[in-house]
Amino acid sequence: MKIIDIIDKKKKGLELSKEEIHYFVNEYTNGNIPDYQASALLMAMFINKMTPNETANLTLAMAYSGQTLDLSDIEGVKVDKHSTGGVGDKVSLVVAPIVASCGIPVAKMSGRGLGFTGGTIDKLESIEGFKTDMTIDEFKSYVKNHGIVISGQTDELAPADKKIYALRDVTSTVDDISLIAASIMSKKIASGADAIVLDIKVGSGAFMKTIEDAEILAKTMVSIGNSLNRTTICIISSMDEPLGFGIGNIIEVREAIEVLKGNGPKDLVEVCLTISSIMVYLGKKSNSIEEAREIVLKSINDGSAYKKFREWIECQKGKLSVIDNISEYRKASNIDIFVAKEEGYISSINAQEIGKVAMLLGAGRETKESIIDPSVGLIFEKKVSDYVRAGDVICQIHHNNYGNIDMIMEHLNKNINISKQKQTKSELIYKIIK
Ligand code: URA
């Protein structure tokens, strides 16, 4: 088999066979296909789209490109969760300890920021000492002993995703239904979960821009999961404006802690409660999602969720003194404010562009080599449909002597709109697909 023939076939829009897809994934993972040929094939897949068969074969080839975890010796239904990525999406930091505190083992592999979206691993690494890089044995021992682990992508589990994910990020081939489905589901299958909850974000700050596309992605992933005996449920949730108030790594950790302590912004709390409840239900701790919600609320209200969060941070070597002093930890040296120019109601906050602003400040990567600044980002004081008077603060800009703050202000001005009429917010959770 030759990679050039496979590229040529996909360029002509023909369906690739299982053998051709496995050849590409294995040879690229092993370093025998160069990035330029892999990029050409990814772009051909992106432009000509893949059939359900091709998507399923790509997922399996990626899932089995390294080792797969067998968690059957750990008691209970192991439930995993993944989001397709958004702006201000710190949901994993909240739901993992909630669900673990309800007695369901959470074994999760997460990613770094992708494009304008933030990544759970970057957020966790803003806590001094927190270790996301680990061996399979360490991963298993965390789940066994503490009922919770979140690791980064590894060279052992789904290594093909680690390589292809990084290449997609820099070749404009991220926002494709088949490539996203294969990337997410390969990680979930390799990391051994029995049940999977997927949060498919839709809107300006998501890779899926329409509910129709989000639904196709949901159905694709549910069908792959169920065909491999992993019960899979998707929620489709709004990413038209950033989720919660904060965007930026340590800023998002602070907000996640607020939710675990029973506070936090309404939209973020609602998404966290919905996902945790589905996970608790899939973990067989309740007879219905509604009953699971009561269990989840109790674990937040009686402090068990936050207690589990502290245990988790400590077991993955994060410093608890940081958590206990989080409001003062890693504060940026400068805070500027962006204010309303006129009176009215906020009609839109373009989440994708806000994600790019956070990236420019240093919260995300412009190139593969960029180093993240954990302290910088944005904190909104107003959200869509809120009333503002001229001069009211809409958001704070946390930065470390950023050189061109006027450009940041201009960008915010273009992407936060005010109208005289109050806008109804888009729905937060559009659909649940089983
Ligand atoms: N998250 C992933 O893990 N992969 C994607 O392709 C997009 C979001």
C-alpha cells in the first residue's frame, strides 16, 4: 500500500477501505508517513467528507493505535465525559469531582486548548505541581485509590489522536464531524470507560455552528459508542456566548471551585448539573436522571464534591495551599476594564472572538510552541440580555503588561453588541440524544 494512492483516492471523493485507513493511522503514528502527506490526506477527508463506515474505521484504528485500558478490575460502572470544546468551558473540572464524590469512578483523558477553545489540561496545569502526564499504571492507581483521574493525551493510549490532533490544529482541519467524532471516541474507547457522556457545543464559540451539524455529530458518536457496548448519551448545549463569567486558565479554576462550593454563574451551574446527573444515572446510582440530580445537589450542598476535588488535586500532586488561597493565586499584574459605550441590553457576545482575545493575552497558544500564561484572561460582569448603562463594566481584562491593549479594546468593541431591545437568550441545553 502507498500513502500517495490513498491520498489520491480520497482526493477523488472515493470511500477508503478499512485496510487503507488502518495503514494511514498506524504508519503515521509510527513516524513512517511525514506530516505533509498526513496533512494532505486530512484535508482531502475534510473537503470530501467521510462515510459512516470510514468514520467508524478511523475511530477504531485510532483507538487501537496504542494500548487500551482494561478497568474491569475496578468496581462500578466507569463513566467518562468529553466536550467538543468551547470558550469558558470548565465543566470537566466541576463534574469529575462531583461524580466521583457520588461513588462513580471517573477515568478521563483530556486535551489541551485547540484553536480558540480552552483545554482542561492547560487549566489543571495552572495549579502548581498538578501532574497530567502519567503512565498507565499511575492512571489506574488513581482511579482505584481515589475514584478519579484526569490525564493528558499519552503516547500509550490512543497515540494516533495525540499526533493527528496537533496536526489538525495547525492545518485548519479541526471542525469536521468525522474527524471530531474519531478523535473523541478513540480516546474514550482506549481509556476504558463503560459509559460516556458527550457535551456537544453549538454556536459562535463552538466547532459546530448549527444544531443540525451538532445533531449529526451526536448521532455519529452515539452510534460508534453503542456499537462497542459503551452506553453513550450526548447533550447539545449552547456556546453562543462564553460559558460562565471567566475565560483563562487559573481564572476558570477559580470559577470551577465556586460551583463546587455551591455558588457560580447560573449557565455554568446548569450545564454541570445536567452532565453530572446523566453520569450518575449511567453509573447506576439512580433510577432516573431526575433522581440523579438530587444526589448531585446533595453532594455539592454537603461539601462532599469539594472535598473530593481537594483529594483529587492532592493525589495528582497539585499544591493544596494554592487551592486554599486561590483568590490570590497567580493574579495578573494588570486589570483593565471594558465598559459599555451606550445604554441598552447586551444582544450578543461572540464567543469565538472572545476566545481569540483570551488567546492573544496569552491564555492559549498561537503556535504549537507558544507558552501559556496561566494568570491572564477575561472576567465578564455582564452577559447576554443584561441591561447596561453607558460606563458600566462589561468585562475585566487580566493581563501582564500586554503591549497593545487598545487593539484588545477594539476587538471587544466589535464583538460585544448592545441593542435597545432586550434579547431573549438562546436555550442553554437544546437536546439530549441517546
Ligand atoms: N475535542 C477532541 O478531543 N477532539 C476534537 O477533535 C475536538 C474536540
